[in-house]
Amino acid sequence: MITQAIQDYLKVIYKLAAASGDAVASLPLRVDDETVAILSIRQRADHPFTEEQVEQIRTKVEPLAPALILTQHANRSRSEERRVGKECRY
């Protein structure tokens, strides 16, 4: 599932790249069949990414995707604790 925040982020990345003429690669990071994040990388236009480079980067960062889910859950839990704590004050 790609959130609106991720879609907005990608639009910004692509606009920056278009303005500068840079090469951009966006790699979905998946856990099972779910996209949990998208990694966008940018490089000067005179050094575009090769398929091999993109694949090497993907294989190095994709194993980190489950940690992103854990971090997201932890942040939600902390936000919920703060919200509930404020509601319980007398």
C-alpha cells in the first residue's frame, strides 16, 4: 500500500530531478507482497544509474524493510500513549 505521503514525496523528488536533469531511481521496499516504503535515489545526469547498480542497491536495502514496519508501529504506539496521557489528565 502506497500512502499519500509517499506519493507526495515522489512528486517532489521527480520535480527536483526534472529541474536539475538528474537521474532518479525509485525502489519499492516490500515485506511479503506489501510495499512498505519507497527509496528514491538521485544521481547526476552525466552518471545515470545502471540496472546493475539499481539491483545492488535494492538487494542491500530491501532486507531492512521489516525494520521500517517495526519503527512505524513503535512511533504509532508512542503517539497513542501521549494522546491518551493528555486525555487522562484532570
